[in-house]
Amino acid sequence: MKDKTFYSLPEYFELEDGRGERYEYYDGEVWMMAGGTLNHSRIVATLNTLIDGGLVERGRNCELFESNMRIRIEKGNAYVYPDLSVVCGGLEVDDMGGMAIANPILVIEVLSKSTAAYDKTAKLDYYLGVESIREIVFVDQYKARVSGYYRDDNGFWLFRWAESLEGRYHLKSIDLWIHLRDVYRRVVFS
């Protein structure tokens, strides 16, 4: 566990290096990433399969990354771990000493009770400021609901959502429709 209140970037990279624990970094402060639930893991695994299969099927020059790959948020001097992210075209990595994606176009967060408020406020603000990001998607694990923001060609962020197992959601940044019944096929709602 962390034993300081402020970390330089080199100290942050050292904190994570080889420990098996993941921390998000925000301008000198670090937070340990919480563990996931069974539903969270099921949703991430299913989305990974659906999105990667859709990218391959369409012959897109895109690469999907899961939650072990962090993203550099330059404007906030931050490093975060989305549940999934997609890069299209050439991959750019952070040059600050830590392995991180510098040019995602799509980030996906599966919401949990402990992180939903943070994911939809502070973390959302960081994502909105990343020039390469075209789409930010939130997937609820407690009910069939996918929502998110898409940056249009004029730079305006548009909010969209789909609800119910009969719904479907268009991942506009990669031009892929996902059916909620597929996303939630193994999820048990309590």
C-alpha cells in the first residue's frame, strides 16, 4: 500500500513496477484500483470479444486494450486505467517513462458502486480533455444500460444511451453496433 501523500511521476512508476497492484495517478496523488465483481468481469470479457471480433470482421486498423493498459492524460498530469480502450491507426505510447497509451479514440468504463460517481465526474473530465478521444462509454453492471459521449466533427460532445436487453448501442468511433442482450448475456442482475 502507498505510504506517502505526494508522488512524483518516477515515484509513481516505481510504486507500480513489479508489485502486481495498479494505481491511478492524478497530479501527485495515487489511488489503488479496486477489485472487480463477477458481473464486471463478465461484461469486460464479453465486450472484449464483441469489439475485437467486430474490428477484425471489418478489417479495421484498430487495436483493443483491456484494463491493464493505462492511458496518459496530459492536461491533468494523470494516468488512468479504463476497463477497455481502442486505438486506431498507429499506436502512440507515453514517453514519460511509464508504458501508457497516448492516443485512444474510445474508452469504456464498466460502472461499479464504488467507482461510478468518480468515473462519471472527475475521470470523465479527464477523458473529455484528451484530444484523440472520440467516444467515452459507460456500461452499468446492475441493469441493462449503456450510455456515453461522442465527439462530433465540430468538436461538440453528444450524450447517447440505450436501455433494456432489447436495446443496442452504436460505438460511433469504431462504427460498431453492440446489442445489449449480448453484452449482458452472462450477467445476473440482483
